[in-house]
Amino acid sequence: MPSWVGDAVMATPTLRILREMLPGAFIGGLVRPGIDQLLSGSSLFDEMHVGRASGVMGPKRLAAKVRPRRYEAALLLTNSFSTALITRLAGVPRRIGYERDARSFLLTDHLTPPRRREVEPYKRSSTDPGAWAPIPACNYYFRLATHFLRSLGVEPPAELGPLELATTPDDDRAAAELLEAAGIPIESQRRTRFALLNPGANDPAKRWPPDRFAALADYLIEHHAMTVLVNGSPAERPLVTELINHARHADRIINLTQHAMTLATLKGVVRRTRLVVTNDTGPRHIAAAFSIPVVTLFGPTDRRWTTIPFEDEIELVADPTLPEEEVANDHPDRCRIENIGLGDVVAAANTLLRSSLAEQRSSL
């Protein structure tokens, strides 16, 4: 399984197809710590093997965890050398993956990811034609599963289903207790209109300015009577604090980094929200998996790497005029995330909130 949260969620449509197309098969997942929490409660795997391939002996240790199950095939959704080595050491006879990271000799089934010069519209650009084409991760994983299923005489469906996650009763209980500790009594949580803002990202260049997130928080509080939750990793606490310090209504903002947050708890929190506004990072995909409307901000990372099957999302890019054959990653100055204006984000949030409210009213 992929190591990044967003990538792991984008793998779930492919995992669902494998589950449905191979009834009765025992399906295991090799995941890093944390991804097991993310996928807890789902029926995608019969077992998860949890560990990291760190250190010289890391692959051997993980192979020892996997070997007793005597798997017949391994689908390598990651591009890393280490995952191919682990499955080879584990004695898995079929190892299906992309020819990346100098690992071809470890694979039995080799798929070649497309280069830009081979794919429209990127082939019309002279910018780095030998680089990998921005294939959406969901499709990238599905292609591996398609190859595998057809080799078994099983024809996969033509389209992918939605992203999916689930919560366990423990996940939901932990989320309720966290919000209670933050000052929202459990009995009033269902009546509270929560918005989740996620100002962090693994790459600082992908972070929309915290003062604009603060202005957005104030707007949601003043115009939509929302309680704003701000999420971040432990390393992003200073960023979250900076955001709250810029806000006029800090008393209506909950700093989630001040509480013990796990990925399992975050799922339960996201499920309680009406809106998520985030940079291009994991909470975006968690929101989509729970059908929570989401505004996603893209800077110098091309949005086409992570296109997802979800309708209640508005994607805002830093330079809407960038020609379609160009990849945003190649134009970091032109595609600086600071180019996304506050007004555009407010308008996107209003659109999703009004649509969601109208849908709620029509169901009454």
C-alpha cells in the first residue's frame, strides 16, 4: 500500500474492485503504521501487515511478517525498490508493478508508466517530454489491478467507484471525546456546524498563507455560524497557532493540534464536518471518502496527479490560464499558491455550503 495518506485513500476504489471481482480470495495489505488506522473499519482487507522497511534489515523483517500467509500474488501500488524486494524475499510468486526505481528484475509482471511525450495533451509541450505524465493516482493503481484481473480471466469494470473509508465505534467515540475536551459537549455536537481547515502540507510551497486561512475562518464564523476546526500534524503546530493568532474570532476556532489526534480520530472528526478547506494533502481525500464537500487549493503541484471521483469538490488552481499541455510542477513561479485569492476560496465555500444546505432541506 502507498505510504502517504492521500495516496492510500486513492487506492481504495481499486481495492474495492479486487474485493468484488475475486470473491472468496484472501486479501492482505502491507501498510505502514498509521495507514492501518486509516483503513480500520473497512472490509477491503482480510488482514493488514503493519511495519516500516527502515534500516538494512527492514525489508527482511517485513518479508517475515508476510511469508506465513503464502500469498499467490502481490500488487505493488508503490513505486519503491523496497516493496518489490520485500515481496520477493517473502516468496510471493507473482509480483506486479511499474518499472520504477530500478526494480524491474524483482518483478514478474512489468508495467511501464507513460511519459509525457506519449500522452495527450502533454505531448504538445516541449517542457521535459521524458518526464512521467500526470496520470491520476486512482487510475495508476487501477491499471495494475486491470492487468492482474485480466490475467486471471476476469474482466474488470469500465469505471472506478468512489473513494471509501469507514469508522469504527472506537474511532467515533475518540472523535466525540476529543471535541468534548476542546469545549464542545457531546450532546451539542450534532447541532454544531463544523468546518475543518487544513493549512499544512508536506511541502511548504503547497501551503496557502495562514493569514488567508484565518480570514476564511472569520468569514465562516460570521456568515455561516460555524465552529472552525484547524488540523495539522505535530510539526505544524506553529503554523496552526499562527493562523489562529491572525483570526478575529479565535474563541470560535479549535486548535486540533493541542489534542491527541490520530488518523483514526481524524476520520471521526471529518465525518462531523459540513465543509473541509485544504491544501493538496491527506484530509482532502478523507473528506471525499466520507462525502464531505471540500475545497482544495493547488499551487505548484499539478491537480491532475490526484484527480478523484468526487463531485462535491471545487478545485482552485494558482494559474487557471496555464495551457493544458503544461504541468504546474514545471512552473513553480507562475503557479505559486499565493496566487489563489481569498475571494475565490470564499466563493467556493459558499457554493458548497449552499448546495449542501439545499440538499438537506429537500430531504426533510
